[in-house]
Amino acid sequence: MKRLIILLLAALMLLGMGACALTGADSPEAEPAALPAETAPPAEAAEEEISLPSAEPDWETAYLSFLEDNYDIFAALWPEGLSGVGFIDLDLDGTPELLVFDLGASATLGVQLFDLVDGQVRCVSSVIDGAAGAFGAEYFSDVSICANFFGAFRLVETEGGYSFWVQSANGTLETAWDELIRFDCVNGVLTPVSVCGRYTACDVETGEIVTEEYTVGAESAGAEDYEAAARTFTEGTDAGYEAIGMFLWDNMKRYDTTYDGFLAMASDAATAYVPAALS
């Protein structure tokens, strides 16, 4: 009898072990729950490229023909010569504008701007007022520009969108003037807009500033208003566009202040022109 009880107890123990085995790692209920598939992060939206309008047909021919036909006027207005020619789509309408640099003074160069309006080349800005009489005053602006190189014209993205800017500057030992200029398109015409400016006069012997004046929108303003207006440009994002043009000193064998040298600069600049790409 005792032997039978021992055998029954052993059988019960074996059954218990089997039950434990069924609820262990080999049991379907014991398998760890499958982890949810990792959710892939949403794909970043591709940067959308902003398309500019198509350039006017034969813009290059129109500008080069204008320079050929009016070289005598250029030579009379700037008897010391013209130092550079380039093309930049300053108003972002798809068609580049013509920039002509004079030899200027040692500190800076004067810039003359021309736009294609209804198929005709028009002067829209010059450091010489006489240009309005020579080329027509209909689209001539009272905002003139002094700069030393094509790269001074910067394509910047601000809260208002993309636009070209330039910091125009000139001066002497006694006085200095700098002006932030933005380029707009008004009724299809390149229009330089004075955003803010600063004038200083110094004591030549001590170097101390004795006069400091500011403008915002060509109107007299205080220093704080000037700085606030300037931040629109300084806090903008440079689009990295490299403006290209040709200067006399880029190729002294091919370029000079003669008719042929001037037209060679203009032709090479038109070939080198690269449109801006916005995104």
C-alpha cells in the first residue's frame, strides 16, 4: 500500500512539471509580445524651388546693341573710362539688368543700372545726373549706387521674401556715407529703394566723429530706427548667389577703355551670366 501511495505521488509530481513546462518559454502564451514596428519618421518635405519668369528673348542682343549704339555717350559722360560690365537679375523678373561701373575715385566706383522696358534699354540709376538727360529720364531714379565689385550685390531671403541688396558707400577723409539699398520691381521696371543710410563727419586730426546723421526710407531718422531698418538686411539669409561681371583688370590684354575693349567686356559678361535659383 505504501508503495502504491509513493507511485501516485510521483505521478502527480510529473503531471505538475508538465503543466509548468506548458506555461514556460515553449508555451505560445509565454512568447513575448511582438514589438510594434518602429514608425518611420515622416519624410522631410523637399525644398521647393521657386521658378522665376522666363527671360525676355534676345536680351543679350538688346543690351549689346545698346552699348554699341551709345558708346559715344558713355565716353562723353565718363571720359576717364568705364571699368566693368555685368548682368544681374536685380528685380528677379527673369531678365537680367545691365550694370556698368565707371572708374570712379580710389575709394569706390560708380554704378549705372539699365533695364529692358518693353524691349527698350532704359537707364534707371546713375551716379551722374546727366545720364537722365542722355538716356531718358522717364525711369530714372534719384537713388544712385557706389560699389567696388559685383559681389556687393547680394541676394538675401528676409521675412518679405527674396530680394537683392547692396550697401552703397562713398566718402573722403572728412566725411563718409553708406546706404542700404533694396531692389524692387515696380510696374515691370527695376526700382532701387533706399532702406536706410548713415552719414558721418570726422575730425581729421583726432579721428573722432563730430557729426552722425541717419535716414530711413530717405527721411531723417534716429539711430534706433536706422538700426531696426538695417536688421531686415543683416538678419536675412544670404542665398549664396555669386554675381558675375568683367572688369578691366580681369584681362588687360582683351579689355581696355576703348570701344573694342568695352564691348569685349560686355560680351564676355553676357556669356558668363548665370540666373539666380531660389528655393
